[in-house]
Amino acid sequence: MKTIRELREARGESEQHLADALGATRQDIQDLEIGVASPSVTRLRLLTEHFGVGEEDIDLEPNRSPSLGDQMLESITE
């Protein structure tokens, strides 16, 4: 699972480029990337289409501390 910022940076896109692609503002993208805002259903669909990933592949809570279960799962799958 990757954050919106990780997905954007992997494509070499600026915040403004992603904002333009989604019909959003650069501030909207910044808010999504730091987890201050959550995307609407429509915007989430646009994000998945833009990045070519499923909803479950996008971490919408980038500042959330991983639960013990998440940490264990990550250590097992590495």
C-alpha cells in the first residue's frame, strides 16, 4: 500500500500536475497527501484510474501509526 504522495512521486508528477488531472487545487492534493482530508468517492475513483491501482492499494491515512497487526504482516511479507 502506498500513499498518494508516493504514487505521485513515483510517476515524477508535481502536485499541480496531479491537481490538474483530478480537477482539484494544489492545496486539495496537499491535504490528501498529509491525511488532513479524505477523497470523495468520485475523487478516489479518479485517483485509482490515474495511478492504475485499486482502492486498497492507496494509503489514505499516511500519518496513522501502523497497528501491531500491520507491522507483523509487513515483516512477514518482506
